[in-house]
Amino acid sequence: MDYAEHIKQNLPIGSGVVEAACKTLVKQRFCRSGMRWKEAGIKTALSLRSLIQTETRWDQFWLKLDRYGFGCA
């Protein structure tokens, strides 16, 4: 992360908690040796991974899917 540039643009800088979440959600799964990802695939996998690792969100996701179907976004 380019902290100096973010500060110049008056953007928030993530805390250790945010950076740890990025490591847990992204780095551990998507930066393994020999892995290659296309944008659509990584977006889908990251969305599902974040739902699974966030308490209650997985159940909320399925409730919404049951209620509105696959066209909900």
C-alpha cells in the first residue's frame, strides 16, 4: 500500500485489523505458488470466502438467495 499517496489524497489508511483481514481473506488463498486468477474468478471466490469467514453473513446470503433468487445483486 502506498501510504504517502493515500495520505496525499486524504484517503483512509487501514488499521492492523483491516490488514489482517486482507491477509486472511486474500493472501492466504490467492497467492499460493503457481496460482493464476482471472478477475471474474477471483471476484466470485473472494465474495464467497468473505461470506464464509464473516459470522452470520453466510446465512444472510442464503436467506436473500432463497427470497429473491439468483438475479439479486
